[in-house]
Amino acid sequence: MQPQTFSPTMAPHAFAAARALAVRRKEVQQDKALILLFLCTATATLLVSVALIVKHFSHHELPSVAALLEEVEHSLQYQGRSRDQFLQQMNAQDRRRFEHNIKYVADLIEQHRSHRVRQSEIRSIAEAIVRLSYEHNYDPLLVTAIIKAESTFNRFASSHRGAIGLMQLLPSTGKYISAKVSKDWHGPSRLTEPEYNIRLGIAYLQYLEKMFRGDRELALIAYNWGPGKVLEVNKNRALVPSGPRSYAKKILTNHQSWSKQYGQLAARIASTTPPMYS
């Protein structure tokens, strides 16, 4: 077999083919560069959008779909059953009083709620406040006043310190109180559930009132400022800062005003005033 020889007539064709190949490679590189630029732009736009959403909403404002489904399932199974059992223990008159309490608390929530609280949530939050307060022999209007001060009834509220939910409980506090009252601790994500949050919040308030021998103002200061700091201030005979004192006084003022108003309303709709625990 003879080796192939190069003919001068082949040169133009070879150069043309090589040139066409070089042009095609350049076009492919340009296409890749455009695609990469498009992907980078799209990614940057997405990141900016996410950043704006995160800035607009709090950390707990947008729970995952899985978390919401789990919460709804738990609420339907647990809250519905406990509510029915609770109402079965009441006579007709007590049920009327219970409903009047819920209606009044719902009206307060309507007046003072955050714009993030949906209209459809008001009744369920009010019922949880009243029912759990009754179950724990506690004043529902005091719980309402605390929730107004802490979260304005936004169950997804979160603080820069990490407090979560209606009664703004720190996960460490929730875990501690769960152990104190022999309740299972289900983690921080459950603190956005109104019933779970309120139940632990009331238990914590009762724990603080017992710690400070029934002094409700000191208990509220401790709820806001921390019980350790209050104990240290009392030990050293120092003054509580104005912030925690104003917090407690505002809650007590709202509670006193609402209790008086509710008593007047109750007198008009029933011969006896519903029990409001002190």
C-alpha cells in the first residue's frame, strides 16, 4: 500500500474545513458563555428574592409544608379530643359562661392582633387561651394580656433572643418547664402551635408565681427579664430596671381594665359572674 501523498489542490479544501471548524468551536464557546451568564443571573435573582422574603418575614413566619401538615394532623387529633372531653365535664350554665369568655377574649384579639394574624385564627386562639386557663385554674384574661404584650397574638412571632410563639418561650425554657410538669418536650418547632405554647406558658407562669410566693408583679418581671436576675436583684436589694417594671405594670393594667369590663358585660348576660381566677 502506497503512502497517501498531499496534493496542492487539496489545500484550499483543508484550510476551509479547518476554518469552519474553528468558527464552530468559537460559536459553541460563546453559547456556553451565554448559558453560564443566564444561569448566574437567574441564581442571583433567586438569591435576592429569597433575601427579601427572609427580611420581610421572621424566621418562623414561613414553616415548611411538612411541618404544617404535621401540626394540623396533631391539632385535629389532640385538640379536638381534649376540647370534647373538657366540654363534657360542664353543665349547661358553665358552657354558656365558657362561650362568653371565648367571645370576650376573641374580641380583645380582634382589637389588638398583629396584621399577620388571620381572621380565621382568632376563634381558635381565643378558645385555646380560655380552655387551657380553665384547665390550669388560671386567669384567661391575664394570659391574654401577656400574649398581647409578647406577640400581639402572632403564633409565628420570634425574637432576636430566639423566643418563639404566642407567649414567646425560649426553647430552653420550654424544655425545662416540660420536665418540671412531666410533659414530653417535642422541640422548638412545636412552640408555634397555640395550644402547646400556651400550655407551657401557663405552666411557666405558675412556676414563677410559686417561686416568688404569689407576687404576680415579680413573676411577670421574671417572665420578661429572667428569674435569675430578679432573685439576684432581690438578694442585693437593688432596683429592677425600668423596662421589665414597665412590662409588668402594662400587663397588670390591661388585666385590671379587661376584668372590670368583662365583669360588667357578664352581669348583663348572666345572673352570676363567670369565675375569673385571681
